[in-house]
Amino acid sequence: MENMYGIKYSKPEVVLLQETGIGVAETAARTCYDSFSNSENGAVKFIEDAMPDALMCKEINDIEDSSLLDDLAWTYFHHSILEHANLSFLVRGTSRGVLQEHARHRIQAISVRSTRYTMSSIINAFVASSGDREFFIAKILTFDMFVTSDESYNRLEISAMFDKLSYQQTKVSNFFEIAIAKSSLGFLEEFKDDQEAMFKALESGKKKRNVGDAFKHIITDNVKVDMVVTFNLRSLKNYFTLRDSGAAFFQIRWLAQEMMRATPTKYLNLIVKKK
């Protein structure tokens, strides 16, 4: 998809991994008002007279609708009860630039693909290239590592990565020792005349631990990242309000829209105004 600035981008993919349901949120609200007997949901009404057992708790978690939650969300704006519902999303193919935006949402749990541990293939491609820019570019293009989907633009990104690594190589005498595992150093001589064979050998060998610590500087905000993010429903409401907006950074707006599509209707009815 092309953005307003003329650059083509790929959109992220989102899957809802888990949801806790809205029943606990209604139970919390009924606890506030001591109004269990008024619930249209039998499992919640049951709490008026007894503590729920495991079967009743399952029924609470399976609740699909609550008139009380609807009233509290849209009439009385008692949103703290929405914090008792949680949703976890698996996100693939958003950008490092979006992570900066996500960090501004304080109440979330987020686990992100680490550049410390996942840059080995990039460094292996550079080592195997033996100074051949075109080999490096062609190899990195196969990794599909950017949210920008214009090959000509991505070649510029990769070429800049090559330049940064080449510059660092001139500045650090032990470059190969920090780039690849000690057990792989022999490949530099063994496959010096075969770039592809050297790359395959490095990929099959032991991975250099924390290799990203020395090379994070070579990548930009266009690099794709995967993450698992968990919001409580009140925080998700804030996220959608701010990020599904024309004023939001276009990439995080795309992500918010995909997350919204993955969110079941019973939650959206409580946090997104019907248009």
C-alpha cells in the first residue's frame, strides 16, 4: 500500500491470541453496586447467594453481553471496571518506528522481537559478502525485513547497512570476532572463494550471542518487528481512540485498525462508538 508520501508499505498482520471475556468486568461492576440479582446473566446473578464454583466461573467468562457494562461505558463513564477484561494480540510486520509510538501507552504488556538475538543472518550475509555490496543486497532482500515494500527503496536501505558495517569493519581490528562465533572463524578461510557456501556455513554454525549489541546502529525504523501485546479493555479503548485517528502516525493507525478487526464485537461495543 502506498502512503501519502509516495512510498509503498506492507501492512501488519494481527491475531487475537487470548481474551478474558467481559463477565469478570460485569462481576466487578455488580460488586461495586451490590446488584448481582439485577443481572440478565444467570452466572452473575448466582453470586447474590453463593460463591461461584469452577463451572459457574466458566459461564461468567463465556458471557457475551451485559447491559450494565453498556450503561457504565457509555452513560456513566465508569471505565475502571473495563480494566478487568484483557486481550492479547500477536502482531507481525509492524515497524520499529511504531514501537516508539507504542511506548507512550503506559498500561500494556509488550514483548518484542529482540535485535540483540535476531541479527545473526544479517551479519552473516555481510561477512560472507567479502566486500561484495551486490551479494549483500541480494541476500538481505530475501529476508523481507522492511515494512517498505518498494524494492528500489529497500536496496537503498540495505546499501546503507552495508556502508555502516564496512565503516565499522575499518574501525575495529577484531571485527570478525565480534561478528561471528569463535567456532565459525575457520569458515573465513575455508570458503573464501565461495560467498554462498560461506553464508550457508555461517547460518548452520553456532550463533554469536547478543550479536545485535554491536550492530544495532545499522538498522532503521523501517525494519519489521513482531510482538505480543496485551491491553486491558480500558487501555485498549484509549489506544483505539488515539491511534485510529487521522492525526495518528499512519503505520500505527494501520496497526490499530488491524487490531480492531481482530477484536470481538462484545468488546468493541464497550469501547468504540458506533458510527
